[in-house]
Amino acid sequence: MKITFVTTTINIPTLLEGYCEDIASIESDCEIDFIVIGDKKTPADVRDFCIRLEHRFGLPIQYYDIDDQMKYLRQFPELGQYLPFNSVQRRNIGFVKAYEQGSDIIISFDDDNYRYQQSILEGHLSIGQIETMEIVHSPTGWFDPCIFLREKRGIPFCHRGFPRSERWNYGEVRWTVESVKVVVNVGLWVGDPDVDAWMRMALPLETVAWERERNFALGPGTWAPFNSQQTALLREVLPAYFLNPYAGRYDDIWASYIVHKISNHLGNYVSYGKPIVLHKQERSLESLWRDIDDERMGSILNERFIRVLRETSLTGSTYRECYVEIGESLERWAVDGTDLSLEERQYILEYVRGMRVWQKTFDRLIGYS
């Protein structure tokens, strides 16, 4: 099995040393490598840093600076034109490269999510396997795994992008133990939790523990958002997982809901829990206001977006086919929906345009016509 870690950075990615130490210390039959995507602000010496780590640990680390990316994207011109510079969503280039090189599991991670517990692969290796695990079923259709993250002062919080009307509205949940196929595993965090910017502005939160021993999955129809900061995806999911740079801080949130929708249709599962990483990020007041701006439209549209997803009928047998159907459904909503302002219509149509770019990119990869 081939596993590829993918990140983007505008810093020296020092966390890679901990990841490499961890992987080098365990016995595994997996072939493991890293793809690091730079940007215009990335220091020039990142390449040398990656080369030194590669020689030290014997783990391949592919670094793509802007010139490397432009050359690579010649075969995917739509994607090259769509992705802006100085954008964390250039990570999508690493996803495409990992898929092209035949990776079975692609692990998306942020460059400020440090190793906290061994092993950094724990939980992720369940991807693609039939695993016996606990499954949570909520009568409301919602359950937030963050309830198992203990905040230092006992302050309750919800994951970024969780629908406001559904927060802490889980009803009488039911737990079962089942053997299921997991296609996404979401690693969670101690330190700075991933919450909405307005919540971070109001409350300085710090998580100190994950209060479960084993990972669990969400049952059919039970959803929760997941981000892209320590998330493993099975290869077959990637054609339906695009981080749209024009969706602001809802890029990974809406992508996660799309994956939930398709996974439910195909009988697959999303699990949450380990590996637990240490999220360290210092945000200035100015950056918090930028985050609030980046969340504004996604937050306004979030519950309506989810409603359209829930109501969309899927007939496809693959993630790619279902992704196309969801794009068509969202476009109909944007064109015909009476509940959208002009600005909201334009936002959804831009989101759909990004989905089409991603579809064309994978059609080229897969040779689909």
C-alpha cells in the first residue's frame, strides 16, 4: 500500500522532522512519501530542508516550488488557471500528483499540526479496510466528534462549519458495533481547536485531551464537518474532494459534506479520532478579522447548501459520477432557487465552476471520455 502525505507551506515545514522520525520508528509494509507544495511566499531553502530530511530518514519528500508547479500543471491547464497564488488551496496540486503516482491513501495535513502521539499513522491505516468499530447514529442527522475533545476550562465548542441550528442538537444517539469500509479518517487535535473565526474571536479555547480510546464512524445519514488539517482519504474518494479557493474557509467544510453525501450513497463510512496532533497557531487580531470575512458567505449559505445536498438523489456508482450529479444539482439551485440573492447565486455558481475544473482534471488523469 502506498501512502502519501500532502501539505502546502509558506514556512520551513519543521513538523516534517517529527513525522519522519515517527514513521521511521515503526515497522510497516507501506510505501510512504511526502509531497510539499510551496507558494510565492515560501522560503527558498525549503527544498534543501526537504532534501536533508529525505537523506536522513530515507523517506521520499517531493518539493514543488512555483516553477515546478507551473511545469506540472501544463497537463492540467484548467486547474492551473483556476488556482490562485498565495493560496493554501494549492494543496490540490499535491492531491493530483499523489493520485497520478498511484497512492492508495492520501493524507492531507497542515504545516502547523505537529506530532503529538505515536503513531502519526494510527487510525489512518484503517482506510480502505473492512474495520469493526463503533458507529454513532443520531436521530437528528448530526453528531459532533468534538464533544470528545476536552477543553482546558470545560468550555463546550463545535467544529468549524457545523450548522448553527444543529449545534448540540443530537437527540438520543444510538451506538452500534459494525464491520464497515472506511474511506476517510479524520485526525483530531489538542491545542488550538478548529472552530469558527467568530468563536475564536470571542473565546480563547485550548483542547487538552481526546477522551476516547478508539476511533468511531458516523452512521448513514449522520453528518459532521471535517477539515483538511490531518485527514486521510482513500484514493477512490479524491475525484470528489476539491478544496475550492473561492469558498474561503468553507473550502474543506463543503468538500466534507459532499464526501459524506456520496459515502452514504455508496455504503462507505467516515471515521474520527486518532491520530491526535498538536495544532499550534498564533493568530493576530487582524488575521481573525480576515478569517471572519473568509467565512461570511459560506456561513450564510451553509444550511441551505446542506439542504440541497441532502435532497439530491444520486444514481452514480463511483465518487466521480456522484460528484458530477451533485454539481448539476447545485447549479440548478443557483439558477432556479428563489431563496438566493444575486451575490449568493454568483457564489454558488463559482463553487460549481471549481467542481467542473476538478472533474476535468480527473477526467484527464483517469482517461475518462
